[in-house]
Amino acid sequence: MIPGAPPIERLNTEHELIVDVFEIRGLPPAERLAARRRRTRPLVRALRRQLMRQGNGLSRHADIAHAFAYGTKRWRAFNRFL
């Protein structure tokens, strides 16, 4: 494993999110919303669990810890599209 590299599970989740975005592009709004709720919401929740697990072991002074805190404070806005 490469030091500092994200776990494979997180990379797979992020890849699935990107694929979902491209697959639903061009659908009518109601169908896009239904697809996001069905497919993307579970992936986003899994991603948050992984980020929270990883963030718990970080020094609060580390730059990456600040990035995690920024994301978790704005999680509700990030999930608005779901």
C-alpha cells in the first residue's frame, strides 16, 4: 500500500458516483432525481462513513483534518441534490 493513498473502497465509491452522474445525464428531471435517490444516495452515505472513520484518527491541526471538517460541516448542502 502506498503511504497516504486512499483505500481502494473509497476510490471505488468515488468512481461509482462519477459513473452515476454520467449515466443519468440527459434524463428528465424527475427521472434524474429518482436515479440519484436509488443509486447515488447509498454511495454518498458509504463515502461519508469512510471519511468519518478516517478522519477520527487525524490530528485536528493537520490540513487534511481541516478538509474533512469543511466537508462534514457542509454535508447537508452537499446532499441537497439527493
